[in-house]
Amino acid sequence: MRPSRLTTICAYALRQILISSKQAERLKLKKGSRLSPHLEKCCLLLVSNESFVNAEKDIQVLTGIKVPHTTQHRIVNSYQLPEAKIMKRAKSLSVDGGTVRLRTRKGHPSEWKNYKAVKLHDRIGMAFFQDNESLLQWVNQQPLSRTINCLGDGHDGVWNIVQQIGLKHQRREILDWYHLMENLHKVGGSNQRLRQAESYLWKGLVDDAIATFNDLKKKQARNFQNYLRKHRFRIPDYQIYQQLGICIGSGSVESWIKQIASRVKIVGAQWNANNVPQILKLRCAYLNQSMSLSISA
């Protein structure tokens, strides 16, 4: 019986997956390698979205080839992922932090550690585990506009990073409007007073907003006033910025962290600290594909 076109295609695909000794030698692969670069790339794509165990099951269904989850783990840790880079100058970026659960000894409580992520708006992003120096190096190697809008919430860790991006005269630091409103409403009390303070802040009238709470003695009001004083120079005239099309919210990086978390925080996930940087890099490489960045085989 003459083989069908589908059978021929499947046979060709399998030849691309399994390699001979001569092919391994020609491709300059390590001794003992049996997986083609194409199959390794398929494993990486699956692992960037799901657990190693599920990736093992799915790769077998898709190709008929069993690649154990331990092998897939080894592939991820040994793979040289390309550095993401943009071609056009970035005008805005956001910085924020996420958390990842580290593996602990049985019977010991979970340990969560922070990582920092940066998103070049409408472009690409990256995440770095306990390595702010590499984050800064990556950002500063990107082409940045003469004026780069840097957005973040009120955390010192975020602004410590932002203050090392580009040059001082190049940065325009902007306190995220939505975090500002979140902190405002923590004060509580009269809705009329809160609306008045919001109106002042929308126009960048920081002193007027601070004065709105002068007659309140509760701790929340004092804390908010100190918060405004601390970030005074990061609170612009949001109304004008919005009219000019200047970004006033850091939702881009928050969305980015949620997308990263959908992989690193899957149910039951616990990570060896040494493996966290590579899985973050892999997840970001996958997410950046929608912006013309692909994982190279």
C-alpha cells in the first residue's frame, strides 16, 4: 500500500527529532546526544508554559518520543537563551517585583524570595532573581529615548533600581497613579475629603493634597502625608501627562509579572534557588515571542 501524505510527513518529522551518530558529529553536539535541536526547542516551549512532568507527557503525545522530565530539566539548565533586544528606542518602562517559592526541607515552612522585573512598554521585558546588577545592565544596553519615563509604585527597592537607569537628566520618574490612589483610599474617612485630595493629586498639587489631611490625627493620614512628601518630585500633573499621551500607570509590568507567575507559581511549584534565574529567563523568552523574539535552536 502506498504511504499516505500524512505518514510521509510524520516520518520526516521523526527524522528531525532523532539523530544518528554521524548527524550528532556533524552538528557538533555533545557525546551521547540523541535529541535534535528541533526536539530540544519543542521541550523548551512546553516547559516554558507547564511543569516538567506535564511537558514529558505532552511531548510524548505530540511526537511519540519519551523525553523524561529530568532530561527536560537538564535541557533548560544547559540551554543558552538569546538576550532580548529592541531596535527602536524605548520611551517608557516600569519596574516591579514578584515572588517565587523556594524548595525547603520537608517539614519546614515555605520560603518565598523576591525577583525584580522590568517591562519596556509595548515591547519586551525581563526578570532577574536577586540580581539587580544584571537587570540594570540589560536595561541600559537597550536603546533608550532622550527622555525615558520610569514608572513604579512606592517601594524603595523599585526606585533604587530606577535611579540607576540611563542618565539623571534622561529619567522622568513617575509614581504610578493607580498605586497612588490605592494609598489615598487607605486613609479612609470622608469621601468628600478623599475626592478633594484626588482632584489635587490629579493636577499635581501635592501641597494642597497634604493640607487636606492636616486636621486628621489618625495614623493612616500621617502616613499618607509622609508618602506624598517622600515622592513629591515623582507626582506630576497627571492630567497634562494623560493629554500628552505620557504613560501614568505601571500596569504593563504588573501584567508581565502575572504572566511570569502563571509558570513559576503553578500548583505545588518549589524551586531550587540556583534554577530560578534560568526558568525566569526561559519564561520571558517565550512571552517575548509575541514581540518578534524567538527561542533560537
